[in-house]
Amino acid sequence: MTKDKQKFDLETIRHSTAHLMAQAVKQLYPETQVTIGPVIEDGFYYDFYRETPFVPEDLEKIEHRMKEIATGNLDIVRRELPRDEVLKLFDELGEPFKREVIDEIDSGDAISVYTQGEFTDLCRGPHVDNTRVLKSFRLLHTSAAYWRGDERNKVLQRIYGTAWNTDKELRAYLKRLEEAKKRDHRKLGKELDLFSVTDEVGPGLILWHPKGSRVRCIVEEFWKNEHFKNGYEMVYSPHAARVDLWKTSGHMDFYKDNIFSPMDIEGREYVMKPMNCPFHIQIYKSRLRSYRDLPIRFAELGTVYRYERSGVLHGLLRVRGFTQDDAHLFCRPSQIEEEIVKVLDLILFILKSFGFNEYKVYLSTRPDKFVGSEEGWGKATSALKQALEKSELNYEVDPGEGVFYGPKIDIKIKDSLNRFWQVSTVQVDFNLPERFDINYVEEDGQRHQPIMLHRALMGSLERFFGCLVEHYAGAFPLWLAPTQAVLLPITDQQNDYVDEVFRQLTDKGFRVEKDLRNEKIGFKIREAQLQKIPYMIVLGDREVESKSLAVRKRRSKETRIIDVGTFIEELNVEVREKRLDSAVQSA
């Protein structure tokens, strides 16, 4: 197989293209300093230090130069050099950021560099053999970033790009990007009047508008009903608590950077809650528990507050105040596996009800920084693994990605654009029961420590709602739609009949609007389609006379004539079965 025909994995292609981009930047803007350029999902980025930010015209020039370099057939050569020689090399090149990277490499490790033409970069590799392999790439956009992600460090200019094996794959990806732009929940949130964020309130703090709130209420009601069916009890907790509570829980030690600054109230420090778990523990501790009481399942739609840097805030997906669909389960050691299996069953039922049938499951193990004993971590990890196997779920191990107090199962859902979203989690915790000294009386009459499970099905309502908006392109299925039908009279002469039909539908619990504007019916239909309302009901003299409805679906040009009673029956079936219709199709 010739080098031109050789196939490389996408990570290698993208890693090599990041170097190609850095070489082009150095040729065009020699004063720029290079830092790091990792591969990310569907592409890569490279961070540069320069005083002048990159603009779109710069990206066009850089991409053009990348193509010129690629066609120059430059061999990409790997060398392993002594540390002193590598440091000298990058000092001579005027690349101080590379010295910081080199300083973090273990002294015993070989240090490798890759050279193509005049450009040399520090890298473990691997890379393609020659630049001519790099043909299908596109630079996408720029952003600012702090060196090492620390806002105390220098501000860098980050360029994002994507690279593929073939032009066909590149075109398909760019098409998906365009579709994703149409579905952006921030764009649709404004167009459909669902939510907003204002400077007056503050970044990362969401204002839910009536239509968005209506969908949220439907989601919450469904969530609550399913929890009651599955043996959960609802609880509520305050939005703030004394700092001492978070010191006991360990959050002040392990999560301090994400907790808002304390408030002084009557000489005692309070903080906005970053988690709900310590409150649920206090409810558990409110009276003596028996083994007969267990398992106890406390659930709460609890709003928490976390200090996220302004640079990472993103619509509903990354916020400072959000509502977790939280629950904490207290059980005997012998009940752990059964409870985790039940939680997994409930997660999959909830996700499928919202139209998510494909997902990835990860078992996240002990991180470097953790609390508790290794023995406890081993037991917790084993319980999660056994539950996954009993549930017959395929999963991947994600080493070191557990939370500081225990291992966890994470579930990522696949949306209609084949993107994965982190939503559900199940975590075993031997640590907090010990820290808060909670117990129950066993059959032997002695006090024993229960096992605690943390779990969230949707993660947070804000993030899950943003995911729903993009998954359905704002065209929610009937059971979730903020407005399920709109009544469209042809003239004012049908307004009395509009009121009659409106009462019949709303009395049955349907969410209906009336469009009584003095506009042509074609205009009203187009407006309803733009608002992605599932059903448009046109009412003219013929419908008034026959006491019927002219019903049209949002994605159909056909109109059916149907009586009100039959229409109500059809709506009831569609809502009860949570039919998706064609909601996940194109925007």
C-alpha cells in the first residue's frame, strides 16, 4: 500500500493537522508563540499566544497556507532527544510555553519532537508520515482561552478545526454543523420565546419564559409521578446553609473553587448550596431508622449554585444556577446491587420516554484525589459493575473519572444529530454516611452505617431542556409541546365557534391558543409552523356549519376534516403513548 493510499485513524490525522495549522500560523505570523494543540471530539484545536486576536480573514489565510504546505510533500520525522537538548531547541525557537510543558515530563521519559520542513513541535505522536496525507480539513472558529485553563495566566488565541480521511466525510460533517446551528437551543430559545439570560440578572442565571416554563412543568410532573410509582418520597431543602455543613461533607476541601463566596449572616458564614446531598442526610438523621425502613429514597428537584467562570458559560448547557433531578438512596449493604439495577431501569425508562433510545454507558473509577478507603472504593466499584452486568448493559471503564467521594456510572444519550450528551449518573458513597455519622438499627439490635447512593436521571433540568430543544429542533412531540394546537379562524365570523372549540379542548386539558388577528389564513399557518405548533386547526364557515375541524399537522400540507370528539380521542392517544411523530426530523 502506498503512502497516498494509506489509511490513518482519525486521531492521528487530526493530531497531524493541528501541527500543520501551527506551522502555517508561524509562517504567516512569526511573532506568534505556540503552546499546545490536542485532538478533541470531531477535530482539534491549537492555542497560540499573540497580542492581536485572530479574525475570520486570518483563518482563511491560515487554511490556504496549510493546503500549500500539505501539497509540498514534507516528510514528518520523529526524533527522541535528551531533555537539555529539547529545552535548548525551544529556547532558541523563542517558545517559552514549551519549556513549561517539558518541565512537567518525568525526568526518565524520552522526549520526542516531530519535524516537518522548518517546523518542529514537541509531541508524543503518532503522526502521519507525510503532509500530503492531510487533504480534508477545515478551520472552524476562534476563541480566547487561558493558558492551562487558569484565569490568572496569559490569554491565548485558540483556533478550532476539523479533519477527516476524505472530502466526503468532511462535507458530511460540515453539513451536520450547519444543522446544529439551526438547532442551537440559544437561537431557538429566543425564536420560540422559551427562555432568556440578561446582564441585569447575571450570566449563567436563566429566566424561564411562560412557554419554556410550561414544558418544564410537564417534565417535572412526569418525573414526579414516575418517582412516586418507584417508591421515592419528595423532599425540599433550602438554597443556602452554614459553611460548617459543607466542611463536614468535604465539599469545602474538594469543591471550594466552584462554591460561591460565603455570606455573613448574624456572624455566621453561609453559602449558596452547590449540592443537595447534605440536606437529604439531615432529613435522614431527623429520627432513628430501622433496617425495616430501608431502602429510603429521597428525591428533589433541587436548585443549586456553582461558580462557573464566565468563559465557559453556554446557554442552558453550562450555567451558574440549575435544578438537579436529584435523589439519594439509603440502603443496607445487601440492597446495593438491587437498588442500582432499579435506578438503571428508571433511567432508561425516563430517557426512552423523551425519545432517547441510544446511549453509551461508562463506569468511572477512583480519581487521584479521593476520600475514603481503597477497600470502600473497591466494594462500591464492584457493586456498580455487578449491577451493570445484571442489567445486561454494555459499558466502558473510564479510569480515574469518579467523583472524589465514590465511583459512578455515567450515561450519555445520543441525539438526532448523533451527538452524545452527558445526563444520567449513579454514584455509590461510603464516605458521606461516615462523615455525617448516620446509621440504622439492624436485626441484631446494633447500629450500622447505611450505604448511600447519589443519582440523577436527567442531570439538570436546564441542560436536559437544552438537549431536548436541539434534539427536536424545537418541534416538541405533542405531549411536551408548550402549545399543542392553535385555532385559526378564516374571518371574524368564526370567532364564536373558535371560543366554543377552545373551551372543549382546554376542558380536556389540552394546551391551545387562538389566533384572532386580522390576517390572511396563509400567513397565520406560516406563523404557526414557525412556532412549531403540532396542530393547526383552520375554522371557516363550512366547519362552523358542520361543527367540524379542518386539522393540519405542522409538517404536512394535507388537511383532514374531523369532528371535535374524534380529534380529542386522537390527541389523548398520542399524548398517552408519548408518540414522537416526526419530531426528530430536520428543523
